[in-house]
Amino acid sequence: MENFKMKPVKKKKTTKEIVYDQIKNAILTGMIPKHEMLTETSLAETLETSRTPIREAVSELLKEGLLVHIPRKGFKVREITESEKDQIIFLRRSIEAEGLRNLASVVSIEQIKLLREIVNNQEEAMKENNRIKYIELDQFFHRKILEFANQNLLEQILKEVYNLTRLIGHTALMKEGRMGEVIREHKEIIDALEAHDASKAKELMIGHLEKTWDTVRSVENN
């Protein structure tokens, strides 16, 4: 079979998957105003499709916490309060610092290689200005650290928190140069892990998270 040089068959996306991607992209890039009320009918008309794939896509986005249901009115993009933002940064600082503390002394060459590969792919997404892929790779990077550290419960908590983080993550990316800064910060964290320096890795991660939050606030206040 090796001599045939066959290529894997690429699975075509269903209408529901296309609709899901379109709505999710609009949410994460801020194209949908915070107070905009959405309905299955209005989305179906905008995307020129039937209501069935809209209903299925919206159901997933509700589960992810990116949309909220407003009884008798429709749906709207989830808004993150200032209190929730403070709680998110507290949880992420605590969870991810603990992950690095556990991982630094046991991280393998293969794990370091995979983390660098994720960041390289993130860099490619930045060059393509693909924010959705960039943010998804960012989540993958942070979750992999906890997975490698065998912090499975913390990884699950981070996954739930990250769904909320994504709603404000695109705001930070609006600042010119921030996407490149994130990549450099990720690389520095990997370097500290490779050196088995838990203290340095934790310091870099906390600085990375706090800088992102400071960027979000500065963009929102302008």
C-alpha cells in the first residue's frame, strides 16, 4: 500500500458544521454586538439555510457557554461581568501554576517537542490572520500542560473556564502586536519547562496571564 502514495480522504463538512463555524467565528471576533438578539429565523435568513442546522449549531454554542437563551426572545452572546473576569484570572493563575509545578521536574523531550509544535502552528495561524484557529491552539497549549502533568481534574476545570475566556480573548488580540507577544511568552514558558525550572515557568505563566488581562482591560477602556 505504501507504493500507491494515496492521500487520506478529507471529510466534507456538514451544513450544521459550517453554520456552527460561521456563528462561532462571528461571536469570537466580536462581529455580533453584545446586546444583539438572535433568533433561529434571523440566523437562517442571514446564512441562507434552513432552521434545522441553525438549531443544532445554537444548541452546541449554548452548551459551550458562548450563547445564552433569553425566554420568548431568542439568544444573545454571553457577557462576562467584571467579577467573573476576576474569578477567571484567579482560577487560571492557580490551576496553571500548579500544572507547571508538577510538570517541570518530569517533562519529557517528546512533550517539549509537542508544545513547540503547537506554538509553531499558532504562529502559522497568526500569519494567516486566522483568529479562531489561533485561539483554539492557545487553548490546546494550556490544556496540554495540565494533561502532561496528569492534572486531569484541573484540566477539565480549565476547559470550562476557557469557554468563558474565549469570549474576551479576541479583545486582547485586537491590540496590535499582542498575537506575536503571546507566542513569545509561550516559547519562554516552554524554555523554562525544558530547563526543569518550575519557579521560572510559574512566574512566566502568571505574567503571561496577567498581561493578557491587562491588555483586555486597556482595549475595552479605549
